[in-house]
Amino acid sequence: MLEKSGKNTKSKMPELPEVHTITQDLKKNILDFEIKNIKIYPNYKIPSDVKKKLISLYGKKIQNVDRIAKNIVIEISKDLFLVFHLAMTGRILLRQEGDKTDSWVKIVFEIEKNGDKKYLKFCDMRQFGKIQVLNKKELELLENKYGISVLDSEITPDKFLEALKSKKTNIKNALLDQKIVSGLGNIYATDALFLANINPKTSTQNLNTNMTEKLLKSSREILNEGIKNRGSTLPDKMYVDIFGKGGNQQNYFKIYGKKVCPVCNSKVEFEKINGRGTYFCPTCQPDIAKDFSAKKSKVETNKISEQKKLL
DNA sequence: ATGTTTGTTCCGAT
DNA sequence: CATCGGAACAAACA
């Protein structure tokens, strides 16, 4: 892990399983390779200052590969970092001479070590992804943008609750806000909420420590399982690892994409929550706010009828 | 033709 | 001024 200035450096904080997989594979395969050439495809819109900064990478060797939240960070020197964010449809592929061509290629880094030549390709169909060249200070600024990581062993249910409550919205939305919790995406957040028996529409203000304890545990479980299975590849085959191979976590989804709850056989509900497709089981993930207000209105109704009696 | 999509940022409304 | 939520970014697929 890149060292956070003055902070605990021993805790490894893997987050999004797909990015983690790519980062680890890159680390095993491109260290000490020299950047010989960089080809930017003409159809790729890249800010001119980034284009200029890329030139400063020529002739340098790759020192390390790491990850900050969902960013892949390639360390070129102590003060020079190449940073990728894949967003929805970005890919990093590591190819050799003669390999088949790839779709949606935007930038190719030709790298070489002891005569071994490889092609590091940045591909992006929808072009929501981002490439940056940063110095150490800018990298620290990037790192500081992110909230707590659920895989950080120092995070407690209390700290988790405090972080989530700072955003007054539903729990699903808070979990996806990287400034609050970094690393969970739509699928993993959906599955983590299911495992914790929490309705995705629950207000963060209605959470308690018992719930965040469960959610912390389920989030860690989901992310660790995703990492073990090298991420998830949906039917569109958008995510693949650096060798072009899909992950396996899609075979272990808990509730995402399901029609029937695997635990209780209830019909799974699908709803757009803050614009993101969300699956949940109405039985295993009851809406506590609804129960609460139903109870409350019942109490009020009783009160009114009592008052009427008195009159 | 329309609606859908693994993420993030920006801007208007409150 | 802070915070929230929806639109926008752009392309392929069903």
C-alpha cells in the first residue's frame, strides 16, 4: 500500500475486487519494465496537459503498482505516478507481440525488460475512465479524497455508523459514496446489505451499532469473496483481468440479479435507488421505517379514538 | 426506438 | 454556505 503520510502503514486495505485483481496481477508482471513508447489513439479525448505529462514517462522504469480506492497507481519514481480509474467500462490489458487485437483501445504503453516486450493497453468503451499523471503531493490529495475502507481492520462498527450517519440519505446511497466508504460498488453494496438483512432504503439516521456491526462484517465478507474470485464479470463481459479473462464472483452473487430470494424464496424486488439498480428481499430486508411509521400511526389512531371516547 | 449498464463529477435546488 | 440528488459523460446491447 502506498504510505499515507504519518498514518498507519501496515494495514492493507484492498477494496474493489476487480481493481485489486488487476493491481496484483500488474505488480507480478510489469515491475522493472521500461516505458519505451506511448501511443494515444486519435479518437481518444485526453486533456492536453495529461498528454504532455505522459511524455515525461518515456525511458522510465516501473517501480511499483498499487491501488488507492478504485484507482490503479503505477509508481514511476518517488515523485511520479501514472494513475488509472476504470469507471464503468475501462480495462487494462497486458499483451505481447502477435496477440489478437483488442476493442476500444485508447492508449498503449510499449514496455520492455531484458528484450521482453509487452503492451500495456488502456481500453475504455464509454470513456468514463480517467488517466492521470501525478506527483507525490497530488497523489496524496487524491488519497485524502476517500473515506474509510471497510477492509481496514481499524474500522469499528461505531466509526462505521458515524461515517454513514454523516450523509443524510438512504444507506445504499451512503455506501456508494466513496467519500464516506471507499471500495464498495453497486453490486457489492447490494449484496452486503442483503447479507446484513438491511433494507437499502433505510435512512442512515435510523441505523444503530448492531446494524453497522452486521453490515461491516457482510461488507468485508463480500469484498474478500470477490477478491478470492477475481471480481465479477457480467454477461456483457465488460470486466476482464489483464489477461482478458473474466472473474467468477457473478456465480456467487447473493441477491444481485436474482428473481427469487435464495434464503426464503420470496420474490425479489428490484428498484432504482438514486438511479442505481437495486435488488432486495422484502422479507429478509424489511423496511424498518415503514414498520415504525405504521406502528406510530396506529398509536396515534388509538390515541384519537381514545380522545373521541372521552368526548 | 427505448431502456439498460460494474462509476464519478458537476450543477441546480433546497 | 452546506448538502443532496439528478443529469451528464458516451457507447453498445437487448
